[in-house]
Amino acid sequence: MTEVNLGKNILWTVLSRFGAQGIAVISNVLLARYLGSIGFGEYAFVSAVVLIGNALTTFGMDMVLIRKISSTQDYSDLPAALVIQLLIAIVFIAGVFILSPSLPAGNSLQIYIVSLIPLSFFTVFTIALRGAQFMGSFSFLHFSVAIFQMISVFILFAFGGGVERLVILLLSAQFLGALLGFILCVTQLKDFPRHWHVDWNRILLLLHSSTQMAVIGTLRLVYEKMAVTMLPMLTSVDVTGLFSVSVRVVDASKLGHMSALSAMFPEMARENSLHRNFSDQSKRNYILLFFVAILLSLGLFVFAEPIIHLLFGKEFGASVDALRILAWIVTPYFVVTYYSLAFVAIHIERPVLIALIASLLLLAILLIWWSPLYGLLGAAFAILCAEIFQAVFLWLQWRYYALPK
């Protein structure tokens, strides 16, 4: 790929991510004000379960297939990928239907979990567009889905209703996103398969090649969504709603680092493939981003109260102290993401997996221990401790694996 095309692709990726995330922030603010802490807590729980299900159904195939398509323009594995995702989605949906009577917002969850079906198609179409380096089309698709979801929120406001009506509207938005993805692939990718043939040998090979990335990707999302999915059982849906608004503010503050690291990753891979070390420029970028993360954490800590009150209203005032704790996650989060990408760049995923499993277990223990005792603050401290532990663990592992002995 030429340098000009690479620059365009990075620009499209950053713009679409900021645009879609900006729309998501606005939608979440409006929903929190409309639904209140209890309704927003139910919505946060349902959406977290769907996101975990989507990570599981994707099964790490996106990274594997994007890498293959970008080098060969061969789309022949896409039917196998779709079959795998649909089969996993059906099993996950069945499991949710069985467990939903004992879960919070069970009816809403039964409705919205069906979105794993259109999401399976959507994922395959985005894999094709990204693999073919049609980042403009991919960005347009990603941004359009965010628009569809915001329109769903406006329809909810116009006609009224609660979480159940909201998830019906969001499910419709997912089907529209999948349809738009299909149209873009058929009209813009000349080698995109018109007649899909399922080869069971390809399915087995794809499952084998994707397993490691599937485990890492799924565990990472489980780790990120664990607090929201466990809090309704450990405390209450109301506490979950209060906690969720703080988490979403922090997630929005991570966006700049996510975009910067995504753009830096190809260069990190090139450098580390040569000598498992970073150039002086990469080290300067690391230091700069590290200090930016500290400043972001400090800003969130100092302005937590006006941020919560301005965005979500005084009803969510109890979220202020949780945000002040969660603000300090931005810095260890950057360290975790940076060294995780560095290990992937040198094809050593084992330390990333070990760190993730250890942090996941630590987070589960701390949530079960502290959340019933201290509520919001206990959950916030649990996440902060787990993220710091993971950052230190990965940093030490990098020194062991990559630095000259």
C-alpha cells in the first residue's frame, strides 16, 4: 500500500471512530436522561451481554481474514466465516433465552440478543471492506450504523416507551446496518462472492487459525464489561446505571489513545520484527502519550462533578465519586494497550493472554468482595486495581521477553 493510501486509511479510521463515538456519547447522554438510572442500568446490562456475545461469535476471524484478504484479495473464506458466526450466535442466543428469566431486564435481553444474527452478517461485510482497503466505505458504514442508532433514540423520544421498545428499535438499526454493508460490498468489491459455497474443510481450518485471537478478543471484552454485567446481581440495577455513566465518560476519554495506537501499530510491527525494540521516535511517542493520559486522568478527576451534572443531570450525582476513581484508569489502560500491541507485533501473544486471565480473575474477586460492601466506589476501585495490575504485569513481561538480556 502506498504512503498516500495509508494516510487516507488512517484518516478515515480516525474520523469514523471519533464521529461514531461522538454520536454514541450523545445517544447515551440522551438515553440516561430519558430512562433514569434504573432504565439506563437495564440498557447497559443488555448491551454489555450483546457485545460479549458479538465478540464470541466473531471468534477472532476478523484479524485473520483481513490479513489474508489484504494480501490476496481472496474472499473465499467469507462464507465459512459467516457460517461459524451464525452457529455460535444461535448457541449463544439459545443460552440467553434459557437464562433470561433469572437475569435483569430478561424480556429486553431476549429481544436484543437476536441482533447477533444481523451482526454476524455485518461483521463479514466489514471484514471484506477492510481487507480490500476500502476504508472510506467501511467508515461510511460504521458511521451510518451510529446514525441509525441515534435515529432509534429520537423515535423513542417521539413515541415514548421504555427499554423494551428501545431494544426493538436498535435491533431494527442492526438489520439496516447489515443490509447497507451487503449493498456496499456487492457494488464496490468486484470479487465479492455472488454465489456463496460453504466448504466444511475451510470452516475447520478457519476455526483452527482463529482460536488464539478469539480467546484474547473475547476475554478482553468480558474483562471490560464484567463490572456492568455483574453489578445488577451484586448490588442493583440502579447502581449499575449510576456506574455505567461514569464508565462511558472514561471510555470516551480513551478514544484519542485508541486512535493513535491503531495508527502506530504498523510501524511498531515493522520495528519489532527487526530487533524487538522501538526507535527513538516511537519511544518519544510513548512518553508523549503517557503524559497525555496522565493529564486526561487529572482533568477527569478535577472536573468530574461538572461533567456528570452537565451531561447526565443531578439525578446521577452519585456517579461523581466513581468517575474520580475511574479517571485514573486512562493511564494504565494506555500502558496495557501499548504493550499488548507490542507483543502481537512480535507474534508473542502468550504474555497478553496470561495477563488478561490473571486480571480477569482479580477483577472478579474484587467485584464480588467490594461491590456489595461499598457499592459504586467498590466497583470503581476493583476496576482500577485490576487495570494497574495488568499494566505492571505486561510491562514486566515486556522487559523479560523483548529487552536485550
